[in-house]
Amino acid sequence: MSSFKRDNKEEDDAGNPWQNLEKTSVLQETRMFNETPVNARKCTHILTKILYLLNQASSLPATGNLTSHTHGEVLGTREATECFFAMTKLFQSKDVVMRRMVYLGIKELSPIADDVIIVTSSLTKDMTGKEDLYRAPAIRALCSITDSTMLQAVERYMKQCIVDRNAPVSSGALVSSLHLASTAGEVVKRWANEAQEALNSDNIMVQYHGLGLLYHIRKADRLAVTKLVNKLTRQHMRSPYATCFLIRIACKIMEEEDASGNATEDSPLFNFVECCLRNKSEMVVYEAAHAVVNLKRTNPRELSTAVSILQLFCGSSKATLRFAAVRTMNKVAMLHPPAVNVCNLDLEGLIADSNRSVATLAITTLLKTGAESSVERLMKQIATFVAEISDEFKLVVVQAIRSLCTKFPRKHAVTMNFLSGMLREEGGLEYKTSIVDTIILIIEENPDAKEAGLGHLCEFIEDCEHTSLAVRILHLLGKEGPYSKCPSRYIRFIYNRVILENATVRAAAVAAIAQFGACCPDLLPNVLVLLNRCQMDCDDEVRDRATYYYTILNQSNPDLNKRFIADHEIVSLPLLEKSLNEHLKGPLTERFDLSIVPKSQVVQPEVNEEVMIMNKAAPKIARVNREEVNTEKLLAIPGIHHMGALHKSSAPVQLTESETEYTVSCIKHCFARHMVFQFDCVNTLSDQLLENVRVDLELPEGFVSRAVIPCAKLPYGDKESTYVIVQFPEDVPSSIATLGATLRFLVKDCDPSTGQPDSDEGYNDEYILEDIEITVADQMQKTKKLNFLAAWDSADTEEWVEAEDTFELSSVNSLQDAVNTILKFLGLAPANLSENVPDGAHTHTLLCSGMFRGGVEVFVRSKLAVADGVTMQLTVRSTDMEVAELITSAVG
């Protein structure tokens, strides 16, 4: 036994034996296939090398950059064809292992090589022969080289193999038929009777593959699928794989019934799924439990039954069952946390599980289901676990803690201390960034946590080795520090970066120090001294920034400070780059206008914890907002840049039913003084070609139509856009209106197969659309204020106006519904986590802010109280009286 262990170790040390494999040498070795007699052992070895090269090529990214293992070489068509024909000489050998390798080689070479059908007769002979070891792989190879025109020649043999008594042969034929269905579906449909017979097989895999093929044949016929499922649910299926697949089909049918509104309370399909919870097979029991918890129609009693099954699996000795159970519980915890609370003790036991995926999922589930009183205990349990896992799993834990902070804001001290401890540990950039993001989120949304959070971040940058993180934290200190209780305590930490760090961090530190000088007059003399020292820095960027800020601050002009230092709004960088490139391509006779570039909006990417666990990395999602996407399209409209920057784009609104002959959706693009209506039209009639497609709007008094950009042609199935540009009325209150809309077009009859019109003549037609509403939310852009209370207090000046009114909200029944309705109706961004109403609260204050078109800032404080209904005291502060009155009147 010791010798075997030594050999295994030597193999591990040797690494990949095919690492330096070269295509040229392998192709030269294929000459051995022509030798007589055939050396089966050497030929098998050469076939293995060929298969390795082919699989390495098929696993490459779409860019075509090959791994260094194969030196960037892929078989060409000529080389593959020569290799294929050399391989056919090996059919003369009776060696079983080599013959099966030949079948694999034929399968892999068939998409590359030419004239592969030459081996059809040999493969047909093998699939119908007496050697069972040849038959199944021969079927797979034959189906890989067969197209729809040749399939009829082997149809009889395929039918025989599907019902063959030899299970591997039958399974091979069924799976190959399933692959053929994508290219020769009509032929495969004729094999339904044979698939039905395979469904009655005693072999579990044959039964499973038979059900898969039969469902694929009938899936387009909903009635046939329903009959099949109803029949199979009344009989016992030997195969657990087939039963699991049947559960999935039943769930799909139930979901379709729910969507169409035809669901019944006592569904036989749901009863079948429930019965599967008592199946002998663990696989079937888990599949049934997973189905029950994911169905929308599941009631609390049925959910608790499924959760109790998952709870039993948590104690299983099999890691796969534990992982499956905890992963499903993790999903249930997102929608029904109370249902999983009964399993908390079992989940706590899994924190120490040897499988780190199981342990991580257990922790994240506990963080979602735990009560506020158990946060401290959970943090203590996690502390020992976190030190032992890799960064990939730590990232998932941090994401769960982030959601916990949002759920229990009063526990910020415990979570913040835990996160700061994680920051002091070793870890990569992605891991540290995730922690810093979480701390920043807590600081921004919870005013009580600001001082502690800033203190932890100050300690972290004292020993931070990541430049990007240090710059982010310095930027945050510059925004939040001046509004803290003791701003001067942060200047020491920031100035230390000027002395000790690289040029990039020093430049960020200079910008952060300037923020204190602009917002804290009592600290201005000290800030000027520090900036004066920074003017002697060895780096150009640091010196330039220091000189720039020193010059502005030395003027002691609050307006200059606010405009050039304190304001944090920046334009969208991708759109700024595009606008500059377009400007440089022009005649350059006019100055570049920065006001036409939309402001940047923060877009938070969604992070799927399960994806992080399974793929070992968080998915990278591009941070692009709706305005950036739409600006790209709007720039094609002539003269659009004269309207200034795009203020806001609304979500698409359907103006027709989805089943109608023409479907139209509307996106409203709001500018400072104009509204651009984008109508996305789809023609669903194959025998019609629409031309000169446009929308006529019935405008209320005060609105002025400036342009209509029609769609020249709208073929069948295509999605094209037509635009209408409308100018707002001068008085702001009149901008809330309802517009009638009519789709007008020229119809030409055409050939459905070619899409070409029968003649040049056509007739005008029109289609009435749903009315379009322009609301306050359409004209309001969300702007999240990090220091809302400070911004609210600073708005109590003569430059700002205030409007206040009290309302009875008869359409809502709870404080949370009232908060959601206000935010949706006004289109404002909530601040300080005020969008979440604590459980059992009878009063609540909602704080939100936004930017009305034209650059008008808006702050709203809504005090809510619930008694018989919900009463609201709405206070609006704005730089424009008309806008403030518009918001109060719109709510009323």
C-alpha cells in the first residue's frame, strides 16, 4: 500500500502529463493508425492526445485566446479530416477499449472534419451488431454525424434501439434522440410510441431518459403534457430521477395555471408533490421539498412541512444533502424568515461543518432569520469561523452582515465592531472592499453609526495597503467629517496620508482637507496652513490641487466654496467621454457645453450570495443607470443637444394590450424644459408592412409640440421607435397632465414569407392608445443626501421656501404602505433608512430628497401617524416656490 501512495504522490508532483502537448507531433503520430497489425495500446494513447487537444480548444473563451497548454493551436478542417480518415482504419481492430476511443474521436471531429458520413455504414453495423459494448457508443457517434436528410435511413434502427432490452443501448438511443430533436424534430416526434414503451422499463436510467424524450416531443402541446403528467402521477415510478423530473414538470404546469388564473385549491398535481415528501428516495424527497417552498400557492402549513423535511436533512451524514437543504433554506429565509426560525438550532450546529459551503450558507441563513436579540450571539459564533475560511466565503458572510445592518439598524455597534475586526485581518482587495462598502453603507443610512464608522475607517487607512480603498475612505471623510460632532479629530488622520502615502493618496487627502475648510469656518485657518505646506509637494497633481483649493478658500467666499469645493455632483463619465469625442469630431467653432451631459447616479449592483458560493467570486455587473443607456439612443435625434442634459428617463409603460396586432410602449425622457416621448412599436401582423409610423398627442393647454420623428418602416416582428418632443408650460403646476395618444401609419399588404410589399400603394390607418400621464415622479430625479439632517437645517434660509400641509391618506392601511406610496408617487430618494418602518410603530418620519427638472432641489419631511387611518403632515423645502406648491398639491 505504501508503494501505491508513493506513486500517487509522484503523479501529483508531475502535474499535467499533457501540458507540453504539440499539435504537429500528435498529427505525425497518427500515421501509426495505418500500420498493420494495429498496435491497440499505442493507438489508444494517441487517440487520448487527440481528444485532449479537441477538448482544450472547445473550452476556450469566445475571444479565441488559447491556453498555453496547447500552445494556441486548434485543428483546422484539413487537419481534422486527415486525422478522421486515419482514424477510420482502426475499425479493423477488435480491441474494445480502442474501439470506444474511436467512437469518441468521431464524435469530437464530426463538427470540424469533412465527409464524416463515410463511416455511417460501419457505425450502423456496430449499433445493430451483437457486441453490446460497441452498440451504445456507436449510436452516439452515428447521431453526431447524421443530419435530418440521412436520419430516415437509420430511423428503423433507432426505434429498435430505443426499446432494446440492453439498458445502456436504450439509454444511448434515447439521449441521442433528444439531441437530434433540435435539428430533426419532426422525425423524432414519430418515435413517441417507442419512448412511451421505454418509460415502462425497469431500468431507472432508461425510464428517466424515456420521460425526458417524451416530454420534449409533447411539450408544445399543453394538453398532451397535462395528460402525460396526470397519468404518471397515478402510478409508481421506479426511477427516482424520473420522479424528480416529473415533479419539475408538475410545478411548471402549476405555475402556468397560477399565471393564467386557472388554479384550483385542491390540485392533484400539488397533492402528488406533497406525497413525494414521503418517498423512499432522499433525492425525490428533497426535490419535492424544494418544489413546495418555491411554489407561490404554498400556504404556511404546507411550507412548514417542507421546512421540517429540510431540517432533517441538515443532520444528514451526506454533505450533498446538508448543502442542498441549507441552500434551499437560505432561499426560503429571503421570503419567509419566520418559517425557518424553527431550524435555527440545526443551522447553528452547521456553522462548524467541515464543508465550508454548508457552513457559509448556514451563517447567512441565520443572519437573515435571527432576531435582534440574537445578533451578539451570532457575531460571537461567526468570529471563530471567519478566521478559518477563504476570502471567497468571507465575501458571502459580509454580504449577509450588510443585510443584517439594514434590518436591525440599532445593532450597528455590534456589527461595526465585528466588521472592523475583519478589516484588521489579512485579506485581498475584493474582501476588504466588501467590508468597507458595508461600513460606508451603515454610515450613510444610519446617522447614529456615523462617528463610530468614521473612527474605524480612520484606523484602517493608517495601515491600508490598497490605494483605491484609501482614496475612497478619504473621499468619504471629506464628505462626512465636516458634519460630525468633532470635525477636527479627522484632520490628523487625513494629513498623515499626505506625509506617508503615495501621490494618488496624497492628492485625495488634499481634496478631503479642503472639504473641512469649505464647510467648517472655525477650522479654515488651520486648513490653509496645511494646504500651504502641500504646495511644496514633489508631485504635480498634489501641488496643483493644493494651490487650487488654497486660492479658493483664501477668498473666504461661501458661494465659491460651495460651487467649487463642497458640491459633490459629478457628470456621468461614460457620457462625458462620448460627448467630448463627438465634439472633437465637429468643426470646433463652439465651446463645449458641460450642461448637456447628464449627472451621474449611483447604481448598486445586485450580488447573488448563492452565485458567490458556487462560482467562488461575485458576479461583475456593469454599473449603468437608465439615463446613461437612454442618452446613447437619444443622441441620434437631430438637435437634441440644444435641450440640455437628460434629467430623467421613466420606466416603459405599455399603451396597448400584449395580445393586440400592434404593441406600443412609452418611455418619457424629461429635460429641463422639454419632455421627449419615445414610443417603441412592434408590428405583430406578418402580412402587413407599416410605414410612416408616428404618434399624435392631444396636448392640454400650455404644452407645445416641437417635433415629431416618425419611424420610416415597421416590418413584422421588429421593434422600432418614434419620438414626439413637447415643451412644458411656463407655469410649473400645469406640467402635471394627461395626454391622449393615437398611433397613425400607412399600411401595405405584404408576403408573409418574404416581408416584401405586394405593391407600392397602401392605405392610412390609426390605432387608439391608452392615455399618457405626466406625473411629479416623471420630472423628479432621486438624489440621495448623505447628511440629510444637515442639508435640511441648511435649507432654513431666505434662499429656500417651505410649504406645509396635512392630509388623510384614505387609500393606505399601514405606515409602510404610506411610505412606499409617497416614495413612488413623488419619485424621491429616502434618507437615513427612513423608508423602513419599525414593526409595531404608530408614528414614523420619512425623510427624502430629489432634484426637480431645471436643477431645483427638493427636501421632503413626512410625519406619519396611524389611528383609524393614516394621517400625514408633509413639509417641503425647495429653492422654487412653484415646485414646493406643486408637490403638496399633487399629494392632495
